[in-house]
Amino acid sequence: MIGSLEGLDPDERAAFLAELPPETLAWLAREWMFQARDEQLPPDGDWTVWLILGGRGAGKTRAGAEWVKGMALGKDGFSDAPVGRIALVGENLIDARGVMVEGVSGLLSVHSADERPLWQPSRRRLEWKNGAVAELFSADDPESLRGPQFGAAWADELAKWRLAEEAWDMLQFALRLGERPRQVVTTTPRPIPLLTRLMEAPRTEVARMPTKDNAANLAPGFLERVVGRYRGTRLGRQELDGEILTDREDALWSRATVERARVDGAPEMTRIVVAVDPPAAGGRASVCGIVAAGIAADGTGYVLADETVAAAAPAVWAARAVAAWRRFEADALVAEVNQGGDMVAAVIRQVDAGVPVTSVRASRGKWLRAEPVATLYAQGRVRHVGAFPELEDELCGFGPDGTANGRSPDRLDALVWALTALMLGPVSRPAIRRV
């Protein structure tokens, strides 16, 4: 039945369900294969580790608990036969019990009354009617995993384990039952070496679960208050989107520096510019950096918008830049002309002949041009009005080789031109705006 429903569009699906008897609907309401999102179901293939990276409230705990249930009972889509011994490893025993077993999405909650295993708190184990057993372990005590052996394991919040390497190693030695021992890892990611290695391992399947994908099961107040507040920030991208964010060791900017610069709004600007870094060539990989920035009366610079556009013809990126100039009532449009020369200003003026274009030409490398701007950030003289994830990734990934994570830093280039014009150039002194 479930397979047949997958091929229906929403209207056909609703009509089909409306004709079902109440007892069938009640069964579907409990059936995980019907309720789950695709990323919450075990992947196909010959994998050893199923790594679920998810934000807070994304449904990763439910996915882990349902997987253990399916393995213990030998359910279709999970295991060909019941797995007799399963390890449950949490950050500590309190969290393992409170989240993995007794939590709202834990093992006791995901079973129907007739399938629910017997929970023996004193022995830290669950026992199903078919004889399958799951035992709780603390990652703080790796030695407790010496001796036992298992055919499957669920590791929860791996990125928080204090002794991650030691506990993980002991768990691998214990997975020695059956033809193909498997394990699921559910965690909100952090940039720890173990997690990075697991993601790159050849027999690891990675699933990503941002919080927003589980909005239907979350309180509206949480979505508005927490998701809205932290969207796009480093904390939000880690804790809500399930991203692993790292700093390049030799980068000019750090995540911490950028986070300190973040504000919700900006005061009145004395001067505003829109900077354009045109692509060297066209094509699908081309990117035109477009950044709007302003300076306040106290000399503080504010990054107002990232309007960067990819794979766009000159007329398209020029129109995007002019639209930003109009929206912010900017004083000038600053355009780098190293690649296109006079053509850059000409293309912009084809869109609007009245736009005041200030042409700038790079005489130094990207790193040398960026250093004074990075210093402004270090001095606390620049603010980001909101979050600009792609731009901030370039800042924190930009190194002496002139690339950001191996790519041309087009957004960064535009930012550097904008803040240089406002704060470091010959016309950088604030003045009264006349509009």
C-alpha cells in the first residue's frame, strides 16, 4: 500500500486516503515508512555507517530510534532478519536514557503497545519479545565497550562526546556479530576530526536534516523565535541547518570575528556604495560579486546586502547592481575594471545612464587588498546587518593563495572594494548625505 501511495500526487493521495476505513488510517498514522521523510529512512547500498547530520528538532532522534526498532524486529527496509544484540551509545548514561530510550522520540515511544520492548533501567537494557536486546553505554566510559559484541549500534550526539575517538574505536571492535554489522550516527555537527573522517569514509552514507524540514512537528513559537533569530548565523547554520563550519587556519577572517560583527539593524548612513566585481568570463561557473555597504556618522562601516549573481550575462548582472543602487539610494556604484575595462561602466550605463560609476583598478593581489579590510573587522569597525552565509564562507575560507575554499572569492572582492571606498580610500571620510 505504501509503495502505491508514493506514486500519487497530493490530490490523488488525499482522495485515496479518504476512502480508507478508520482502522487502516489508524495503522498508517503509526507506520513509520508512511510518515517518514526520505532522509529519515535507511539508504540503499552496502554502507557501514549511516551518518545523520541534523539541526535541533529535525527528527534525527526519531530516525535513529525507528532504525533500531526495525533492526531488532527485522522489519522490511531495515534488516532481513532480527538483529539480536544492539548497542546504544550516548554522550553519557543520563542522556542515553533520557533521549534514546525514554525521550519523546525515543525507543519506548516509537513502538506500539504490542511491540514495545521491556525496559530494565537497573540493567540498562531493552529486551524485545523475540529475544533481541539493546544495551545502553556512555561515551564517557569507552572501556565499558570492551567485552560485549553487537550486530548493530546507534551512536547519538557523536560530536559532543568528550572521548569521541576512544569511544568510537571501542565501539568498532564490538561490532562483530552477523554478516554485515551496521551503525547509525545521529548528531548535530561540530567540526571535530572524527566526524570529518566519517563523512569522507567510502562506506558512509550521509543524510542532512535541517530543522525547517520538520516544521510540521515543531511549535510555531520555536520556528518564529529561534529559527528566525538564528537563521544564517554560524550558530544557526550549525544547530539548525546541520552544517559543519570550520575556519581556515591561515584565513584573514574567523567565524568568531564575523559573529561579533553581526547586528540586527543599522543607523542612518552618511554614505552608501554598491560595489561590483565583474566576472572575468561568462559561462555557468561565472560569478559577479555585488555588495552594498554604508558608513555611519561615527565611522563604522555596515555591510547591507549581498546581491551577488551567478551565471549571468553582463546585462543581467548590471541590472542587478543598478537595482541595488536604487534600492539603497546609494551615492555611487564602484566597479572593478581590470577584466572589462571601459566595457564595465558602459554595460551599467546601458541599464541606467544616470548611475554614477566609480571605476577602480586592482594594482595589488587579492590578499594585500583584503588585509586592511580584515583589520577593520578586527578593530570592531565593521558590522553585518543580518547574515550573509555565502559571503561569510568566503571571508573565513580566504587564504594567502587568493582563493576561498579553492574558488574565486567574488563576493569578498566586492566587499573589499565597497569598504575600501567607504573607509580606506581618498573619499572615505563621512559626510552629510544629500538625496
